[in-house]
Amino acid sequence: MHSYTLIAPAKINLHLEILGDRPDGYHELVMILQSIDLVDKIELRPNGTEQIRLHCNNPQVPLDASNLAYRAVEVMRGEFPKIAANYGGVDIFIDKKIPVAAGLAGGSTNGAAVLVGINLMWELGLTVPELQTLGAKLGSDVPFCISGGTAIATGRGEQLDPIVDLDNLWVVLAKYRSLSISTAWAYKTYKQKFGSSYISDSEGVKSRTAQVHSGSLVSAIAHKDGASIGKLLYNDLEKVVLPAFPQVAQLREAFQEVGCLGTMMSGSGPTVFALCESSDRAEIVRVKVRETIPDPDLEFWVAQLSSAGIEVTSFSK
Ligand code: C5P
């Protein structure tokens, strides 16, 4: 049986718009998701036992069934119990570079990598759409993480329409090491604050009268027009996260002031990114914001937008 090493990219949200809350407790969204080349490395090794064992270089990462990498194996076992019994347990090594609980889909992309890896290890022959259907059981961002690139995501975020890949832009990402935000908290707070503006349709689905702002952004992406993309970045969750976390609002302002193409919080935060036209420009933006906020708790990354989803980099006997 082979061992597999996979690369699992982070994502940012170029657009996150909440259309309404849904009967299943989730929110109906329109998002534009974008992979970046900030990646975790995931290695899967058959371990000759029945156990799923997780190992990670970052102590913040849980090593139990609350980790999506662990749950991905459980989902595969649930779908293919006979095949799973033949293959036994697996050791999963996560080399973590993507910050945790940061709005960058770090957990989701690890779950996505394990689905792709187990598909190969157990010789299941599942297609990408089949893996994405299983991925939606793990989390709303997992289907996107499997295929990556640039995509419009609707529904809970699991319905995907790929659009032209953007690779001519860079981002500076910044996050306070000690600050993490629960996605469930952000959506719950949004619902409490803005729930009254929703209307119900004939099916009983509550939704805001559709004000989908993403059209012009899709057009800017089609033209790879960085300046317009920067101006059109959008995230409804900023309305709840920025007032509750003043450091994130301050970070957002600092990026705004140094002259990038645009800046926005990613997902439910607290990571803020600044879009830049080159890696040199990104480095200048990073240095300037570091000067404005010298707090050692603030960490930075520079990454390029990427067309890659989960990729297998090596396998061995
Ligand atoms: O799907 P996932 O488990 O990643 O979502 C985490 C939490 O974020 C959910 O439990 C839910 O509270 C919230 N969420 C939501 N609407 C979505 C996606 C996530 O309310 N479309």
C-alpha cells in the first residue's frame, strides 16, 4: 500500500455576500473564492492498525475527531465500509503553514486533501465531482478546496461555478496570532443583527431581496483587472467582526492607508488581506503596515493567487 503526500492550499474570499438564513440553519451565500499559494503539506501513511492517528507541527490543531482531516477518513469509512476494512488505519501528518481559525479554510483544505488522498490509497476511482459531494458533508468550503482556482460559490458555499483563473496578483495577509474567530459565531451574530431585514419567499426560505453585488467583480476578474478587483472586494461578515474586534478594524485601515489595490477581511476573519499587483509591491505593503502596527502578535504572509486545488506531490511504497 502506498503513502501519499499532498499540497493543500488556503483560500481567500474576494466576495462574501449573505442573501439570507436557511431552514437548515446555514446561510444562503454568494461568494467568489480564490486559492492562494500559502499551503499545508499532508502526508497519509497506512499504519497497519484500525486507528486514525493525527500528527501536526502546530499545537493549536486538534488531533481528534473535531479535526476535518480525521472526519474525512470517517466519511470515507462510512461510504465504503468493506473497502475501508481491507485497508485499516492511517497516520495523517499535517505540516501546518496556514493559520488556524483564520478565515482561510485551513481546516477545510486539510479535510479536502485527506478525501483526495484516501481516494487514491484505497483505489476508489472517485471523480472530482463525487469527491466534492462527499466534501460537502464535511464543511461548506471543502468542495471548493478540492478543485481550487477562482470560483463563484452559492448555496451554503458548496455549489461551484469555476471562472477564469487569477494568477497575476499577490496578497499580503495579516493576522493577530492570539486572535481566532469562530465561523459559527460570526454567522450567528450576523443573523441576530440583520435578521429582521430578511423576507420569506413562497417556499418559506428567508432571504434578503437579492442585492447580488458580485456581477461587476466577475467581469473585472474576467479581464484580470487588478485595480477594479481591488475596489470591488466585499464581505458582509465585516459588519459584525470589525465592530467586535477593533484590532481587525485597525488592521484593515492600516492596509487601506498604504496604497494597495484593495483590502478586505477573509471569510469570518480575523485575517485581513491586501491585494497587490506584484510580489515587490506586496513586500512594500507588508513592511509599511508592520511599521504602522509594530505589535509582535501580528503575523504576516505574502502569497500569490493560484489556480491550484489539492495536488498530489509524491507517493511511495
Ligand atoms: O460548513 P462549515 O462547518 O464550515 O460552517 C461552519 C459554521 O458556519 C456553520 O456551523 C454555520 O454556523 C456557519 N455557516 C453558515 N452558513 C454557511 C456556511 C457556514 O451559517 N453558508
